Amino acid sequence: MSDRLQPGDTAPAFTLSDADGNEVSLADHKGRKVIVYFYPAALTPGCTKQACDFTDNLDVFAGAGYDVVGISPDKPEKLAKFREKENLKVTLLADPDRSVLTTYGAFGEKKLYGKTVTGVIRSTIVVDEDGKVERALYNVKATGHVAKIIKDLAI
């Protein structure tokens, strides 16, 4: 398990495939703020709620200068199904080997129904225009999280 990121850290660079198999890098967002959120699995109730909340608020984030990227260990094919089924507009990236999840501190030990398990830690990292971590939120809840981000960022 890697260490969690802290505000002021340089956000680790990444390049991953999106739902269509196109490569997307953090560097593609240079000069804009980006919200990178990590979720356990496409097509599950909590992750669907979270992805729909981000999609519903994409214009709000874009208007405030933020791009939004969701990352999970799912393969691009599953992300494409997720996007189509839920009519998602948020960029979804595949990290099947969990390397980016690990680098960002979003994969490791967590509590699930009172047991300690290893898996994806639902997390959100806000990266500023210069590629520095502005906020690092770990163990977030799927429901209500997007509204909390909007409030915390004063958007």
C-alpha cells in the first residue's frame, strides 16, 4: 500500500485507457484544475450514484475551471458499458493493474462491513493547474460526495 497524497504534493503522472481505448494522461489537463476520483467498480450501485452525480454536475465543475476524471480497476469494455447504460459524460479511465490507484494511495487495506480487506479506497484528489495536489480526500462516501466537493471548493 502506498502513502496517501497530501496537499502540496506533485500529483503522480499517469496515462490510462478510456472507455474507447484512447490514452488519456494527467498531462492532457495541464493548465486546468482536475478532479480525479477513484471508485471500486463500474455498474455497482454506489459507483453508479457517484458517476451520475459527477455527470449531472459536469457543467458546474467546467464553469469553475475543473475537469473530472474517474478511475477504476475495470477494463475499458466494462467502462464503455457503464457509460452507455448510465448515459455518463464523465471521462472514465481503466487501471486494471491498479498501478495508478496504488500510486495515489487509493488502493490498500480498508474496512468493509467490519472486516479488513484489500481493495479500492474510494478517494478524490483535486489537482491544481500546476499539477499539485490541492485536496486529497480518502474513504469518501459515494452518496453526497459531489455536493460536498462543490461546497468545499466554493463552486
